[in-house]
Amino acid sequence: MTSKKKGSSGRQRIRMAKIEKESHRQVAFSKRRAGLFKKASELCTLCGVEVAIIVFSLAKKPFSFGHPSVYSVLDRYRNNTSFQQQSQPMENTATRSELSLVLSQVEEEKKKGEEMRKASEMAKWSVDEMSLLQLQEMRYALEELRNTMVVPPPSYMNPMSTGFSCIYNSSYVHASS
Amino acid sequence: MTSKKKGSSGRQRIRMAKIEKESHRQVAFSKRRAGLFKKASELCTLCGVEVAIIVFSLAKKPFSFGHPSVYSVLDRYRNNTSFQQQSQPMENTATRSELSLVLSQVEEEKKKGEEMRKASEMAKWSVDEMSLLQLQEMRYALEELRNTMVVPPPSYMNPMSTGFSCIYNSSYVHASS
DNA sequence: CTCACTATTCTTAGCGT
DNA sequence: AACGCTAAGAATAGTGA
């Protein structure tokens, strides 16, 4: 037992961009997908809420998590967004459209500093999730982008509209009153 | 500057069960939901995959994350599970039914040791996500449960069936060949 | 591909504001 | 409520089997 157990350099920071090496990326996908599902599971248990997650791998293989089930959550989501029950406040429904895709592509091509990374990550969120301060930061980053590329208009828009909705920096936002 | 900045005892372990205190649970929900969405965002960026997440709070308010968008991912998922394109291998589609709900309730009522916790968390996963070893562990935990309660039969079952499917310990499993 | 290990980074529970 | 802080706990990149 002349153990030389020090084979690993431990966890290293990684660049927040698409992992180049195929095999490396596959490993990261497996690990992080598991981590994501575990986090979702804990959220369900600790807070007593319902969660559905759908992930499509690069090979377009679907992976799903659902509590109580994927379908029950999706059905509820569909009903909420399609028929808009007035009995519920529902102030938190918001939808993003094309922008996040654009941003992620930019993110891959040009790796700017922390500022850019932060904005592009936030851009994938439902906008209602952001604080005003975060919106300010994102807005700044987006305005720099605007000169660089053309953002296509959203091709679809779900017909739920009794509340507030607008296009904010190419991002479709909806929140019922 | 007789600074007494040591007001916090730092992070403490918490019991993996529904948080009792309402306000406490609400805070945890906000923080962990943000953490979940961030993890999802990183998964998208690092691995170049598509992800959709839908969360319903206790008050049934929807929160969503989607890349490139919630709808595009959901549409793809619907198409895959409804019409079953044969061009794709699709070995990873699996669906859970009632079991996870039952388990989570048990989890709340009786807090057994690590063994039980581990099994009930895994139970919320799509079964294809588990290794054989994990299935063994879960099976053991479930067999103990069986004597304790009645599991209702799944009330729905999506009609995609060209591959493998079975009921495994009250859990509906599907994987196309 | 899956599993184990571990140094290191990241997340978050508990408080204060 | 939302935001900042901090230390303890949890996740994971790199590595080997």
C-alpha cells in the first residue's frame, strides 16, 4: 500500500461555452443531466411543487423527469396557457421566443467577458424570473448585440391574452393581470 | 470597525421532506427554482442540448424555462411520443405514473433513513435514467412499501408502442427498440 | 459507458438589512 | 418580499479503473 491516491487535480473551472470534445461533452451531459433531475426532485420534495423537465440530447433523444408525472404537469400547463382560467392569479407565465437561440449561438462564436456570459444565460430564462436590475443588465448586453445581427420575429405566439404582454428587446413576455 | 460580521452559522443540512414553515418554504422555492433554471441554462450551453422546464408553485402559478423555447421543446416531445418516428433510435423515452406521488407522500409522513430517501428520490425519475444497481436499490425499498399501501393503477398510458414496455414495481416503463 | 475518487468550485440555509 | 453575506454542504471536472 504505497498508495499514491493523488491522481486528480480536482475540479477545475470551465468556460461557459459548448464543450468542444465530443466524449468530454457526453460525460458532462450525463453528469449534469443527473444533477439537474436531482435538483428538480429536491425542489418537489422540499417545496411540495410540481415539476416537469424535458431534455433533448444532441442526438435528439428525449430524457424526461416529472412529478407527479410529465404528462400531468404538461396538461396543466397547456390548460393554463390555452384557456386561461381566471380563477388563478397567474402572474408568472412568460414565454421566450427566438432570442435565446441567437444569444447561445453568439455565445459559442464569440466569447466575450463575464458581462456577456451573464446576459446570455439570463436570456434563456422566462423574463418574469428576472429582477429589474437583471433586466437592466440584460438590456445593455442586448443593445450591443443589436448592431451585430438580425433577430427574426417570433413565428408563433400562444393565444392567451387577458393580461400584460409585450415585446421587450426581441423577447416575448406575457403576464396576466 | 469593531466588525462583528459573524451573524450566520452558515449552511446547515436540511431534512429532505416538505419544509414546514410557509415563509421558509417560499424562500427555498425561489432560491432553488433559480438554481434549477441556472443549471438548466448551463446544460444547454455546455452540451448544446434543448431543455424545457415547467414548475407549478403551491399556488399553481406556472414558472417556465426553455431553450430554444418551451414550446419548441414541448412540440418536439409531443411529436416524438405521439407518432413515434422510427428514424430515431429513441431508447430513452420512459414514463412514470402514479408511483412518485405515492412515494413523496410516504416520504413526508415517515422519514426513514438514507436508504428510503434515496429510493423515493429516484422514484421520480424516468426509469431509464437509473442504472441496474439503482433499480435494485429502489426495488428493495419499494417491496417494503408494498405492504404499507395500495398503489392505484395508472390512469393513462400514451399509445406509443413499437418497443419495450412493462410494469415494473407499479412503475410504467417504456423504451422503444 | 458506468463507476469511484477527490480537490475544487458552486450552491444555498440561516441571518441581517 | 427581495438582496447581501458567509460558512457549511453539495455538485462536479478531471482522472483512473
